[in-house]
Amino acid sequence: MSTSFLRPPSLLRLLGAWRAEDSPEPAYRQLAQALRMLVLDGRIGLNVRLPGERELAAALGLSRTTIAAAFDRLRDEGYLESRQGSGSVTRLPASRIEPALPDIDTATGGNLLNWTHAALPAAPGVARAYQAAVETLPAFLTELGYDALGLPPLRRAIAAHFERRGCPTTPDQIMVTNGAQQGFTLLLHWLAGPGDRVVIDHPTYHNAIQALQRSHVVPVPVGLPTQGWDIDAMEAAFRQTAPRFAYVIADFHNPTGRSMDPGTRRALVAAAARTHTPLVIDETMVAMGLDFVPPPPVAIHDPAGRQVITLGSASKLYWGGLRVGWIRADPQTIAALGRLRTTMDMASPVLDQLTVAHLIENEEGLGARIEMLRGRRDYLLALLERHLPHWRVESPAGGLSLWAEMPRAEATALAALAESHGVRIAPGPKFGVAGAFERFLRLPFTLPEDQLATGVERLAEADARLHARLPRGRDWLAAALDADRMI
């Protein structure tokens, strides 16, 4: 049974310039290839019903015979399943096997470079903030130290931070959590249960996907187009799947680095209001703008405060060891979450909360940190252009990583081989559902420049080694499928 229907305008946006007029390949083969890549990349999710042949033919300006031939090819390959009265629904081939890779002795002497963490060491002001917090701590030692909603000074500081960004906020709209991940888990427990659906942009933060799946909540992916977000497709998913909420990273999206423009933010909130779908907006990366300051929060388009719930965190901005995050919502929601929290843990550490309050109020060291990240991003882009020029990598406007697109669907195979060359990388499928994004890798630019250079050199060696063992001109998935058909 399909969980979503893709309308022709959304499909056309995803397809983009799919047809090469000078190609000897007939139109139906080119269309089948374009649709196949959209499914493999996760831009079209699984169990999504495509437009009918007649409807799609009219939208693309092609004959119905061409559309039927493309769909027939995709059905033969296992990417579509058609049932009478149900249309054509996206699938993956039943046997997606990876190529057998023989053991290779590592040339790095066991010196493994872990390139999977999009995070930084502590910012320069963190030590001073801890010292200031210790000096402030005695005033709080006469209290019990249990406050499920968080210390009042930190809640005031976070509310003032929203105010400075143009979003009026009071302290009773803020709850302090042990990092944004705990905040997301609390919201997940409060809003959804086993078997419920949650709409996500696709790709998205891998720990959010895991949290949904471990709670037996069904993620409904809405693919990101080449640029921006497809709000029409998002609203269609809201209407067709009746999700308990939607999880969206609007600010320097993880892993793509894109930022949602003000008009799209307004349209997203309007679509959510029309369908009564709560929005959980992850602002973990909001301070990681490298090319521009992000627009005001999504929550400004919800003045009543009943549609948008915002997650934030000090971990990416200041230090991962500061397990302090926050939720912004209407006061009634905050009170309900506080009651729920007491069944999971009692409160966040007082010293860490005082430290983060000091950091937010003083905004220490952020300018130099952003300048350093901008330099590392540009350095990594130059390295990839030199060593892996056949990859497509756009410069992200912010965030902590690049979203690199390879010519073939081989991310998992490359990740396995790269480890034997001394570098561990995160393949695209970790950021999608059902094996999507096999042509993508997430490459953080948080490492020092010498380690970035080492990582790219080792990755290029693994890439060359992989291609030396695979048939040229064909991706490993197609080869595996052909092998399955042999008798």
C-alpha cells in the first residue's frame, strides 16, 4: 500500500533537465534512468505512487507510449510495482547486494582517520564560561537542583536569544534538555506512537531517523529537490499520510547545508496549519552560517505558537561535551513536556546550564569559529576538485559538512573499501530510509586542514581501487542485478 502520491509538478521539479537531446539513447530509456536515480538517491521515497501514464505524458510533453515503455523498464528492474487500480508504486529490487570486496592490507599501519563526526572541539570561550559558572554556582547550592524545565537564568538567556533573532519569546516557552537529541526523543514520545507516521525531509539527520525507527514510528520521506524544499510535495504528504508531526531542518540542513528562504518558511507553516500538522524545526545548525546569517526562525510565522516547535542545542555551537539543548513551544506544551520528562530523567546538570547561559549571553568566540570553518570548507572543496574531479560537490551556505555526489551508486561499497585505506566515512544511506542515497557521501570539514588533506588522498586511492575492480561504464548495482538473473 502506498503512503504518498507524487503530483506531476513535484515530479517535474525533481527530474529537472533529465533529457539530453543529443543523446543516442531513446527518451524512454533516459526517463527510466532519471527516475531510477531519483529512487536510489532517495529524492523519491519508497512506496510512493507516481502520476499515471496519461497524466505524466501530458506534463512532460511526451507520448503515452514513451511513458509506458519507461515504466515497463523500471518494473522489469524492480523499481516499480503496478497493481490494478493502485497505479505504479516505487520499490527497490528485492536483492540489492554489494560487490564482494577482497581483503586489502591497509597501507596506513592501522592509523585510521575517522571522518564521520560533524563536530568540533570546544570553542575558546568554554573554559572561561565554566569558570564563571563555578563562581555563580554557590547561589544555587541551597536549592534541590531538580528543575525539569531548566534553570530560570538559562531559560531567560535562550528566550532573549530568540528575541534578538526577531522571534518574540518568553521564558515559559523554553524547556532545557540534555541536548537536542533528548529534546527530539521527548517530542517523539509525546506526539507519536508505534505505527504512527512522521514526515521528514530526505535526506536528513541520521540520529533522527534512528530514533523514529527504534520507536517503531514510520518515517515518510519527502525528497529535497536540487534547490530548496518542495512545499507542494510536503503538503501532499501531510494530506495523504496524516502524520503526527513533520521534522524539518530549515537552517543549514544536515547533511546538505542548504538554508530555507523566508518565503518557503512562511509557505511551510501555512501548509502545516491547513493540514493541522505540528512542525518540529531543528535549529541545531542555526549559528553555522558561513555565507550569510539565516532568516528569522520558522516560528515567527506562527505567532499563536501552536504550530511550530523548535529544537536548539549548544553542542554543535560550543562543545559536544555540553549536553544542553532546548525546546521552544507554547507554554502549555512546555508544561506537558516537563511532566513527561520526569518519567525519563529529572533535570539537566546545573553547572552545564550555568555555563551555557554565560556563553549565550556573551556570544564568545563565534566570529573566529565561523571564519575557521569557512576556510576549512573552501580548502576541502579545492582538495576534492583536485583529487576527485568527477564528483559533484556544491559549496554549502553553512553547516559542518559537504554532501558529495558520485557518478555511480556505490557509496556503501566505497565506504567499506575506504576503511581498508585508513579512512572511515559516512555513506549516504545513513541519512535516508530504505537504502537511499547510494550516490552520496557526507564529508565534514571540521577536521584540521592536514587531516582533511590526508582524508581526501586516502579516499581518492580507495575510489581508484574500487573502479579498477568494477566493470567500467556500469555501476555496481546494475552489475549485481545482472548477476542475479544468470542461471
